[in-house]
Amino acid sequence: MDTQILIYLIVGATFALYIGIAFWARAASTGEFYAAGRGVPPIVNGMATAADWMSAASFISMAGLIAFVGYDNSVFLMGWTGGYVLLAMLLAPYLRKFGKYTVPEFIGDRFYSQTARVVAVVCLIVISVTYVIGQMTGVGVTFARFLEVDKTTGLLIGTGVVFLYAVLGGMKGITYTQVAQYIVLITAYTIPAVFISLTLTGQAIPPIGLFSDFVETGEPLLTRLNQVISELGFATYTGHHTNTLNMLLFTLSLMIGTAGLPHVIIRFFTVPRVADARWSAGWALVFIALLYLTAPAVGAMARLNLVDTIQTGEVGAADGNLLYEDRPDWMKNWEVTGLLRFEDKNADGRIQYYNDRNADFQAEAESYGWAGNELVVNRDILVLANPEIANLPGWVIALVAAGGLAAALSTAAGLLLAISSAISHDLIKSTINPRISERGELLAARISMAGAICLAAYLGLNPPGFAAQTVALAFGLAAASIFPVLMMGIFFKRINNAGAIAGMLAGLVFTLAYVFTYKGFLFLPGTALLPDNAANWIFGISPVSVGSIGAAINFLVAFLVSGATKETPEHIQELVESIRVPRGAGAATGH
């Protein structure tokens, strides 16, 4: 059967499944819309959390980032998985015990302040909106390639699908839809990885294949990869080439940003018991690990496949590079999207792919008659293009298309629900109209969700900047604003409302100011105050790493302001104590 027909059938079947689940699990109350009636089993919630977390960035972008940078981009693996350990140990069970629906609701009640709640809503919306841009953009790109429609049409189709199952089902519908999406995305990710690992190394398990021998030469695969890319002027794949301080700060920012992401946290409000929240985080780690252990292998093997496709002979030889007219079909397919481009700079009809920014390699490249790198490959296409590069069957290509869409849609739905809940529950119900009926609140939640989806579609059509930048900003903002106030709210009784508000605002404003200084306002060209390079960064700290500094400022300001203002009321201190230590604990042992 034709590959395109297979894509239509498989993607169409998955969409029908998602919408069918939404009708089956549609929310009938605010409790079901916000928290799925608190009846989701831990293993189901763990799978839904994994899908909620593993967005287009994990499915599409992460392996590409690792492929083109190598070891240094392992920070994504360490930071993102480390964040779930923090969630499981320090946040999830305590937040579930508090018994609220949303993150701003916890902050408002714990810090006995509507102002604190509203500030938390502002932080949540800024974080979620910046994050959702990348997901909707990913939907458009995936549709553009695999359904052979333009990017705008693809994004609008994806928006329609999210609208149907998110607005109708709320958290209840989204939870069970995300379970289905996890199964689709993990299957789509691992099957091509197994095929490619078998082809290159003879090993069926990709993480093992990564450290196995390359079948063509008998040398270790990573040794082979280091050799072929270093011959073309690229940095070695397994070497450490970046600033260690930045690497540490970026890893920390990703960790605490993960633990502070509102759309992830609200998943732990859906389980029946406090213990289930911790078990949910544990199961989520297991399900996430299935993809994250595979991603480094996918990245390395994709990079090797790409180079071997272009560099068909000895480096520098007249016939060592692929003739453009002989390029494989997968390259032609991706050229249509504009995400892969070729420019014949030396007019020899062949494709030269090398690092033309390496000054030490420049003279050697010129001696070969090369006039600059001629192939530009968007990092986001590697996972999607991998099955075509490796000449895998059409059904595998179709499955990857469905997986990429599932990853983007599942996270987009979670983010949109977080925005909707903050507006309907924390602004309308709590601040604007406290007397609103449950039916009215449910309607407001659905209208808020619809509005958030329309905004997400608009931003996806008109992205303010490169998706990876906006996602990095989302993590930095979560690290600098939400995570510290949750930690202090659970573990520090002395932090009062003034300290919490001042800390959140200080972390948020500092992080935004630092990022916009080097990236520009909303990343618009020409609006940056200083060039975005290490020479201009303060103490060499990159804008994508600054979230961890923002978090430290948040903590410091909150402690200083709390120490200089009125002490936390006694009943709030007792509330904090009851969250962390159950009443009667130690009575059986006399302690």
C-alpha cells in the first residue's frame, strides 16, 4: 500500500480514537473537568503524565539536539528526568494532600492572599503560553510533511482535534486520551529505533546498540561517529566542549523548571490518595525512561546515517560527496517543507556538508575546492525523517507521523487545561464571581479552554521566535517563579504572603529581563539590547540557563521580606505542619 495512504489511515485512526475517548470520558462536573474526579489509578496517571510531559520537544527535538551537539546536550536528559525525582520526593504527595485543584489555588490558600493567587495565575499563563507555542508549531510542521498540506492548514486541523477532546472532556477526557497518545508515541519512537539499531549494529535494543560495534567496520559505533564528523570539522560527539558553569546552571534550571511546570503538577491532583501521587511520579519516570534511554541512540545513529548519506567517499576526493541529482527521496521530500536546504556554492553539483565555522578546518576545506557548507538541516526533522533515511517500510513512516502528532497534542492539551483552570477557577470563581454556580464555572472553564486554544493556534501561526527559545524560556520562568514558592509553601512555615509575592515577582521579572536583553522582546528581530553571545553574558551565564539564578533570587527575596514583615499566622503554620506531618504521627511509638 502507498505510504501516503498509510499515513492518512494511521493518523486518521489515532485522531478518531482520541475523539472517541473524549466522548466516552466527558466531564460532567468541575471536579471531573479539573481533576478527573480524583479517581485516576497511579499507573494510568503515570502513563498520562509521561505523555503530558513528553512533548514535541522530547519526541521531535531532543534527539536532534543530541545528534548535532552530542554529549553536552545530555543536560536535557539529566535535567528533565531529575525534575521528576524532585516532584516525586518533594512536591507531588504534599500538594495532593492539600486537596486543591490548581497550583494558584494552593499558593493563594497557603499564603492567605488573593494577590499571591493572582500573581501565580500570571506566572502560570506566561509559562504555559510560551510552552504551547512550540507544541502547536510542531503540529503544523508534522502535518505539512506527512499529510502534504501547508503548515497553516496542518496547524488548524490539529487545533480542531485538540478543541474537540480537550473542551469536551477536561482533565478526565485528557487523562485517558493521553494514555492512548503515550502508547502511540512510544511505539512510534521505539520501532524505528530498533530497526536502525539492528541495521547499524546488529543489536535490537537501541541503548545497547549505541555502545556496540558498527557492522560495516567492526569499530565501536561512537568511535566511528567521532571519526566521520571530526574529519568534517565538527566537534567530537562524545567530547565536552561547552562552559561547565553554564551546563550546570542549565541542568539545574531544567530540573527545577520541570518540577515547577503547572501542567505537570496538576496531574498529581487526579489520584485518589496521597501515596498514589508519589507512585504516579514513579510510574511516570518508568514510562519516560523508555523514550529517554532510546533518545541518545536515535540521535547518534541519525547523525551517522546523515553523514554517510552525504559523504559517500573519501573526504576531499573529487567524487567523495553525493551528487545533488542523486539525492535520495527523503531529502527531496523534506526540501519541500523548507526544513532542509541545499545551495551549490562551488557549482560542482555535489553536496558538501561540513563545519564552515571551524577556523582551523577552513584552510583544509578550501584546498578541497569547497566554498562553504551547502546543506542546512533543521534539527527537528531527524526523528521524523529517520525511517525514510533508513529506508524503513511505509507503515513505520506513518507510525512516526502519528507519534509526533500525539506527542505535540498531548502536551498542548495539558498546557491548555492548566490555562483554562487558572482562568475559570482561580480568577473567575475565586476573584471575580465567587457565587458562580458549578454549572456556570464548568461553562466558564470550557469557554476559557476554547479561548486558550484559539490563542495557541494564533501564536503557532505567528510564532514570536524559534520554538526552542520559547520552550527554554518556559522552563526558566517555571524555575524562577513557581518552583521556589511551592517549596517554601510546603517546607518553610515562616514564609508569609508578602515574602511569597515579592519572591515570585523578583524571580519572574529578573528572568524575563535577562532573557529579553539578549533575545529581544518576544524574540522579535532587532529588539535585543545586547548581542546574544558569551562575551556579553553576565559572568558567562547563557539566557537559557538563567532560570536557576532567578530561582535563587526568588528564595532570597522571599526570606528577606518575610523576615522583615509580619509573622505567618498561627493557623497557617499549623496548616503547613499538617501537610508535611500527619496528625498523630509518632503516637504509636511514644515520639
